[in-house]
Amino acid sequence: MARIAVVGAGTGALAGAARLAVAGHRVVVYERAETYGGAVRRFERDGFGFDTGPGLLPLPAVWRDLFVKTGKEPLESCVELVQVDPSARHVFADGTGVSLPNASRAGVVSALDDALGAGAGQRWGDFLVRAREAWDRTRRPLLEEPLWPDWRVLAEREPYPAVPHKRLLRTRRAGTLAEVAAWELRDPRLAALLEGHALAYGLDPRTAPASAAVLPYMEHAFGMWYVRGGMRELARAVYERCLARRVTFRFGAEVTGVVEKDGAVTGVELAGGEAEEADFVLAPGNAPWLPARAAAEVPPQRGLPSRLTVLLALRGARPEGAAHRTVVHTEDRDAELESLFGTAPAAPARPTVTVLRPDDPALVPDSGHEAVTLSAVVPAGAEPDEAWVAGVIAVAERAVPGLRGRILWHEVRTPADVAAETGAAGGAVPAPALAAADGRLLHPGNGTGLSGLFTVGGWSHPGGGLPHAGMSGALVAGLIVEGPEFRGSQ
């Protein structure tokens, strides 16, 4: 039985802790805050409740696997999962709107044809077929296996297939997601639909590789899910599973370094100067105190933006049939992308805004009120003012008519709040690992150059997002339990 120190109580760290405890190890989690969950938090006031981190769950199979592998109680015995349908409603710059069914290719094709004109659905459906090919080529090395030692193969090879071009009588391979949109979708609204998936993860579609096509495919193939009571309930369930497996938690305990001897970790050092012994240490991939010798060959992702979240307490009931999620696309995509990813990041004038309207009585004081969450991508380190917030609310009114007249109060969550909760500089949010792009969107492997030290969570392989966090925990646990020859689940 090994002594294992886990630094931080984010979802990826908790996933690793639970798996290691089941394997018979003595696991202690050190968390500088007074609660668990990392970015998966909840804000409550006057009977209203809001998720301040992720609001929906793609690929729930990752968390189902965790609960199966760590006990007899399945995930659905601990939380109530609800498949969101429609998956999303999209409102485009020209005012066109379309609701896309959850996990139904035929339904999506039909909905797009009806809303955008004949042929639009077929073009999107053909794109999804190619996206599936990219998914099949990258799923194991990017999600289910430790990062390959020859990771440059993933960095150099574009898995998105080449597409025949009738006029040129040859095939051509898109290098970026924006090229996929321009060459294959040929409709600014379909382009916005595709590029919006990249933007939701903080990626610039003009530079994101074509392999980012796996992001909309993942949503299409596996659906989008909501956890009744809010996504914080998932974090609670994982935390309670850890407790049931006798994981020890020390909240308010900040780790400031690792203790090492003869090229191996022997413990962690706390802010008060005391040292705690450990045979293995799991640390966030972006921890500033990681020793230089632990630096991975793959550099961490850089220059990623953050999130602005506006929580709205509304008078009046949620309308029957309202979509759980509506994406209101910007009226000027070029200006938005330049403001976020240009040489001088600034506030987008009219940003793309995601509106979440969960049909969940647990989040409101009574049936005569509604809790709505707005979110937009903003530059890391940004300090939004009231004019910026008012602009986000004005955009959201395209999805919720009369919104401003219904507001009882609002609460704003800025990049500074994200930084405080996650420790990420400027509140930057890590993106999932993607192939190609010269490795810019890969993450450092979970193993390090220091024996016994592993990294876990969104800033290490396989990157950001709730499913990826769960996979990260599984990979680290496998490397510790089975050793460096571990190759992931089969």
C-alpha cells in the first residue's frame, strides 16, 4: 500500500483519488480552498441556484465508468442524469433560429434543411461523417491512452480526411476548422454553428486544426446531459465516492512544493512549512511550483481565454418548451475573433453568448421564478465592467425576449473568480487535447521527469473539459497501479 498525496480537489484529481483508493492505496487530498470541485461550483442566493462552471455534461460514459470501477453503486444511483433535448437552439446573425435534436443525425439534418434551406442539412450530415473519421483516428491516443512517447506523430498528422473537390478534380485537406467551414459547409450560418463549438472551448477557429471537428461530433454522437440539481451534484457524488473509499481530505491546506530525494518524490511541502510524506504525488499540470526537472517535452497550452458568467434571477416562470441551451451567435464573427485572439485582446462588442435555462425546480425558490446563466468567452485576465455585462445581457435578449424587464438581480463571475477557484493564471480555461497544429493543442503527459510525480487535470493530458478530467484521473491511476507500461482501457 503506497502513500499518495493528491494536490487539489478538482474533478480530475478526485477521479484519480477514488480509483487509487479502491486499488488499496492510502490517499490524502490537499486542497487550498475550503471545498471540493475546482471549477465545478455553485452560487446560491435567495432560493436561486446556479452552476458557475460547466453547465452541461458531454460523454457521461467517462463518469459512469468511474462509478462502476470504484463501487457497486452506478452513477445513476448517485445523481439524476437528464438528456437535454433539443441539444441546443442556435440563433444566427440574420435572425434565423434552429433547434437541433439531441444525438439524432436524421433529426439534425431535417431541422437544418427546414431552417436554413434544402441541402444545408446534408452538408452538415456529410461533415459529421468526416468528423467521425477524425474521432475514430484520435480517440485512443488522445483520450484513452497515456500520451505517446512519439507524440510528434499526433502533432504532425491531420486526422480530418481530405475531401474531393468536384471543380478541381482532386482532393484537398483542410488545415483549420475555418477552412472546413468555408470549403465544405458553404453557408455563414453553418460556419457559425461549426466555429461556435471551437469558440466554446476557447479556440480560435481560424487557427484551430481541422481535427477540432471532433468537438461537435462528440456532442452529436453521445448527446448532451444535465445533472438534476446542477452540475455541482456530479462533483458532490464523486467527492462522496472518495469518502466512501476512505480518501482523506485536508481543506485549507495549500501545497507549495514537492519534497524529493535521489530523483524521486518523497512528499509534499505545505504553506506553513511542514512536510507530508508520500510515495506518489498527483499535482495540477499548471502548478507554478512544479520542479524544473518535471517539465514535460510537450509545453502546456498558452494564450487561452477565460469566461465571463452572468447569473440572472428572473421574475416569471420558465416558459413551457424553452430550450435548455441557446447559443446566440455574434453579428460580427471577425470582430469577435480579433478581439479575443488578436494582438490586443479586448471586450467583444457583441459576443457569442450561451444561455442556459434549466428546467429544474431545485434551482428556483418557486415556480414563479427562473434561474438563467449567461456565459461568453473573454480574454484571460479581463476585468469586465457593467457596460460589458450589459452587452452580454442585451445579446441574450435575442434568446429570451423581455429579459431585462424580468431581472430581479444579477451576479457576475469574472476571470478573477475562475483564477481564484482553479489557480489558473488570468482565469484561463484549458481546451481538450487535439491532434495536428504542430502539437499546440496537445497537453503534457501525465508522467514527469521526477519519479513518483504525476500531473492530473485540465492542464495535463488529455486536457480540459469534464470528460477529459475524468479520463485524466483514470490514466494517472493506471500508470501508478500498473506501471509505465500501462496503455489505457481496452
